[in-house]
Amino acid sequence: MSLVSKCSPWGLGLCLCSSMAFAQDLTTSYNASKIHKLDLEINSGQIEINSRKDGKVSIQVTKTRFDEKVCDLKVGERSGKISVETKKNLLTSGECEVKVLVYAPAEVKVEAAMGSGNIAITGPFKETELVSGSGDVLFSGLFEQLDVKVGSGDVRGTALEAGADIKTGSGDIDLNYKAIPSKGKLSIMKASGDLKIITPKDAKLKSDVTTASGKFLNEVGDTKDAGFEVSVTSASGNVNIEKQK
């Protein structure tokens, strides 16, 4: 069942969604000209975000395993910021798992935080921050500014065209570049797990790689005057910079 939000306003455009007001799905949309930021804070489940060009922001939240007695779901807009948040009473047992599907223009700043579960986003987006305690983070397309923090889980990027700042505790990192920009920086700090960066055959970059344990391979080589830098600090695991086959 899918329906438009009918939450009662809480004075500032924020509404509380409970079992008394909704079935399993919540769908709502906004005029993107009035929205500058999207803030998602999800206890567990999945987040999927896609770029769109029609001037709208749409959000669909599906309660997959959601105990109404211990979980709250809040969806609302205030001062140009859309918030989607799930909270759980930590003193009781129960699941608060939801799936969030978002479509938004590239100009909207995206901040998505997941406690346990996967995050997937398809650009372009200008400014993006993705945080996962446990779970995989997947991103594809152009991100002018991208920050990724993962406690435990794999990170995979495809069709990339810009730098990023990535920090992981454990898990593999695979980044596939469609094009290497003329300037910028890819900064990666990882505790454990392998890192693979695939670039076009004619890529020009310079690398600064420090590994405590693991092998380092750079098929591309360093170009002294290159404007794009790959900086890697690795405690454990291999680091490969490879050319597309």
C-alpha cells in the first residue's frame, strides 16, 4: 500500500509516522526549488538514492521489518532540509528495518547515515556524505564532493570522474574510473581489506601510498606534473592501481 504523507504537522513541518497513521509504505514528494539538503538517518535496512532532472524530490519508505512498539519513523521538511529518520528504543528488543528510495536533483546536498545495511547512490550529485556502521556502500557517476565512512563493509564505485575522501575500518574497496580529472584528489584511509583502483589506459596521476602490511602495484605509473593525486594510507591489505583491460 502506498499513500501520500498525511502526518499531522508538529509546528515546524516535521511529522511523526506510526502504525496508527500508516500502513507499510510512505510516499511523499517536494518541489526541489525549495530544497537544499537531504538528511537520512536510518537504524537498519537499505538506502537507495538516484539523481533526477524534473525538479522534484520524491521519497518512498517501506517498513520491511519494523516493530511499531519500539521504533519511530520521522519524515518531514523544515527550512529547505528534508529529514528521514528511524529511531529505536535501545532498552527493548525489536527490529526497525526500512527501505528508503529517494530521487533528487544533483544540486541537493545528500547526507545518508546507516547503522546496519547497504547504501547505494547514482549521481550526478554535487555534495555527498555517506556513512555506514556495518554494510556495503555503492556509488556510481559524477560526485563533485564525496565523503565516505564505513566501519565494516565493502565500498564500490563505478563510472567515477572526480576525487573522493574514503575511510574504512574493514572491507574491500573497488573504484572504477570512467575518466581521471585534470585536478583533484582521491584520499583513502583503510585499516584492513584490499584496494583496487581501475583507470583509463591514458590516465595521468601521481600517487602517495603508505602500507604497513600488503603489496603495492601501480600499473599506471606517476606523472610528475599531474593535477590528480591518489593518496592511500593502509594498515593491512593490497593496494592496486590498474589500467582498464
